[in-house]
Amino acid sequence: MATVVDAPILVLKAQDLAHTLLRNLPERWQHSAGVAQRAEQLTGTVSNPADAATLIAAAWLHDIGYAEDVRDTGFHPLDGGLYLRHRRWPNRIASLVAHHSEALCVASVRGLADRLAGFTREDTAVADALTYADQTVGPHGRTMTIERCLDDMLRRHGPDSPNAQAHSRRAPLLRAAGRRVEQRLSTSTSTPLALGSRSGAGSAAGWTPARDDSYSESGLGPCPMLPSSGRAVHCGG
Ligand SMILES: [Fe+2]
């Protein structure tokens, strides 16, 4: 069971902003709440409470670029990062949002790599955990395998989309991040922290995670095996 601690102001502000911007996009709001809840479960993979708060705040905010009030270039990771930077959120949060889930691969296809390069891409446990959380929660907050999530993404965006064009380069990077997070989880002795909301990320959103019943349970919930490694990996959209 997670240890409940006082939620940092950063996380509460992130949750409130995400709710304000995404309240008219219920699918995206449910997904964001699910990703934040997943991020809470992954705090044992990062090194300190500050990183944990950064991870959960970024999880709440990672998809605000879909909001009408945030949309600029039409590429949601970049738009989210630009919005947060303009409003003087911490650079690290803005950059994690801008680069979440290997956004650079898609940005390159869309001709936006130069603009995304204005944000620092970090190769850290926090970035891995954010990507992992995003890729283990589907559009409505349903947990799913990474392969199912990738299939869902390709179906939603279409075979000729920038996402599809970036797929061969991006998918291996997403899977590798998943393996690193699973490795850290297997060796972590830290207790996950419930930092994500006033009463937990899921309940705060009026949301409980929809589960794919075809998957077995482990410490984090549905837990399919990743064929390439034989390790249990959660995957999603
Ligand atoms: Fe997402």
C-alpha cells in the first residue's frame, strides 16, 4: 500500500491546471488521472522526493497540449511545454512534458525537431517513469500492454500519420524505457509515495482504473510479459 504524505504544492498546482484545461476533454482527463496514479506507483524508481514530485506533476500535465487553450503548433508535447514555459513553470517540468514518450521521434517527422530542441531532453529515471506511465495507460485510463497501446495509437492516428512514420524508430525506445523501469522496480526498496492529489490521483479525478481482465496481477496491476525480455512490463497509450 502506498504511503500517504502531504502533497507538495507543485503536484496540487499541476493537478488543478490539468483539470482546468482538460475538463472538457473527458477522455484525455481520465487518461491523465490514470497516468498520474501510475506515476505514484513508480516513485520508488526515482532517487528522492523532489524527483517523485516532479514525476507526478509532469504526469498530470503531460497531455495539456491537447487543450484548445494550449494548442499552438498542433503537436501536443511541444504545445504543452511551450504553455508551461510561458507561464513560468519549472523548466524541468516543461521539458519533461515537451519530450514525454520520445516525442522527438514524432517531432522530427513533423518538422518540429528544432523547436523541440529548445527544451532539454533528459535521460533519467524520471523521464523513463513518465514515459512508462504514459505507455501503460490508455485513452480512457484503461491499462493495457505496450503492444496493444502502440496498435491503438497507430489505429487512432492512421497509417500515414507522423506517429506511424516515426513508429519504427520510436517503439524500440519506448520498450527500452519500460525494461529500465521494470529493472528499477525489481531492485527498489522504496515505498511508493501517494503525492498525486488531495486524495490520490484516481479518486481525485472521480476515476477508477479500468482494467484489462486478460492480464494477470502483480504489484502494479495488469502485468503482461514482454516477449523480448521475458520480464513483466505494463504498456499502454
Ligand atoms: Fe498521454
